[in-house]
Amino acid sequence: MVKAEDLIAAIREEVGDGQALVALSGGVDSFVAATLAGKALGGRLHPVLVDHGFLREGEREEVEAAAKAVGMDLLTVDASARFLEALKGVTDPEEKRRRIGHLFIQVFEETARELEAIHGPIGYLVQGTILPDVAESRPQGGGGPVKSHHNVGGLPEAMAFRLVEPLRQLDKPEVRELGKTLGVPETILTRQPFPGPGLAVRVVGEVTAERLAMVRRADAIVRREMEKAGWHQTLWQYFALLTGSPSVGYRDGRRVYGEVVAVRAVVAERAERAAPAPLPPEFLAVLAERILAEVPGLSRVVYDISPKPPATIEWE
Ligand code: XMP
């Protein structure tokens, strides 16, 4: 087991008396990397959370609370209005990812410049790259990456930072173990995989403020019920998404069209293969009833029974 002190000492050596930035996404890797760097550099580390507005309910607050718990002085940049504007009229998922990726870099660069104006030059960027990321980003004979925005790729090329990647040699379980020894809160350590572009790719079709609010509410209901029933202990991922399909329902004595929401829940060991979770019909019925009662604009709930492959976990 790798020791936190060794990694902290290595960061100190690498950065010397320089300053570093780190972008937190809410994910365990970036958070553990930031915690190590914070211990190594103290006030010379500047952790930033760019809130693109596509986080799940309560997530920004969770990251902020976790940062506080490990003594990190986190700067949250609320750029949600800019991101929403950038996605206006966009329905193609890869175009969504591209625009989110570009704007993310832009906002991060602006923030870096503002921080430099206050603290002086910042030469280093801490990233939570882990062993599987290193393997995945190796070219694999043509084809290119399956998705254009797996994590926030492109960041290092766009800026003149030297990268600090303290977790490069570790796999996910080791990162969690390390996080535990550093006092990283459970909310971060047990967080499910979540796409960098967030809820923007869990809304099939155009992303609007209304549709984001709908998916966020439905997703919060799914998460709460799953946790209440204990499914969070065994499932790989579970969430709600908006399918973009209209369907008719019956409310207050008349036929009204609303949108179909889908529930996706899978068992998996890694993300390459996944099977639909064998959820009992009574439990699914609770999800459907709550979602339809509590989220206006939805008319129907379906449960995705597709295995991966050939289906993917996400719909976009
Ligand atoms: P798929 O949908 O390809 O997803 O079966 C495999 C795993 O990757 C996550 N995922 C993403 N993560 N940016 C990310 O950082 C993305 O654009 C993205 N798309 C999918 C997905 O949640 C699953 O865990």
C-alpha cells in the first residue's frame, strides 16, 4: 500500500516553492489528488470547482462540505448560466460534450488568471489521473476515443502548466483506500461514476433550464429510494434521464402530453460490461409513483432493461 506521506513529499519536491491549481469535479480521483496536494502545498494550492450547472441535486454543496472537512480552501465558480447559453439549440451529444469541454477550459483559464492576479504566477496543475486513465489514453490503433469528453481532456494542452499527477500509479480501490486515510468524507469516496458533462448528457435532446430541473428532481428521487432500500451497496450506477420522447398521460380529467423519463440501474464490476439491475416490481412501482407525482411535465416512467454491450450505460 502506497503511503500518503511519500506522495505528499513527492509533490513538495516536484512543485518546490511554486503554486498549483486543481479542478475539482466531485469525483474521488480529483478530490484525493487535491487533498494530497493541499497537504503538500498548503495555501499554495488553489482548488477550483467550476459549477457548469449540470451537477446532481446537492452535489456542489457536498463537494464544498467535503473540501471544508479536509481543510481545503475551495473556490466555487458558478458558470451555469454560461454553460446553458452555450448549449442553446444543441441536440447532438458529441457537440454538447465539445462545447462543454471548450467552455470549461475557458472558464478555468479565466479563473487561473484571476488567481494569478492575486497570488502571483501559478506554474502547476494537479490532476487526478489514475492508472486506468493512463492505459486508456494510449493510442489503440485508429478509432480514437469513444467519447470526446471523458473527464476534462484537453486541459493541459490548452495551458502552459506543468502537470502534477500524484495518483498515476494507483487504481481505483487504492485511491479510495488512500482517501480514507486522508480523512476524505464518505460522500466523495463512495460516489458513483458520473460523466464530466453531467446531467447535460442525461437529457436527450436540447438542454434547457426546465428539463435540467426535471431530470435533477427525478434523479434525486431515484437516488433517495435506492439508498433507502439499500441498493446503493450493490449497484454500480443508478440514475434517471430524460428520453426526449413525448407521451400522453391523463391528468385532471384530460389527456396531456408529457415527457418519458427512464430509470437506468446496472450491476457491473467495471464499466466495460453491465447488466440491468434485477429490481423488484414493487420497488420500481414506488419509483414510478413518486416521480410522476412529484415532477411536473413527466407522463411516463420506463425501466431500461438493456445489457452493455450492446447498449451503453449512458443514453448519450
Ligand atoms: P457508457 O455510457 O459508455 O459509460 O457505458 C461508461 C462509463 O463512463 C461514464 N461516462 C462518462 N464519464 N465523461 C465521463 O467522465 C463522459 O462523457 C462519460 N460518458 C459516460 C458512464 O457514466 C459509465 O460509468
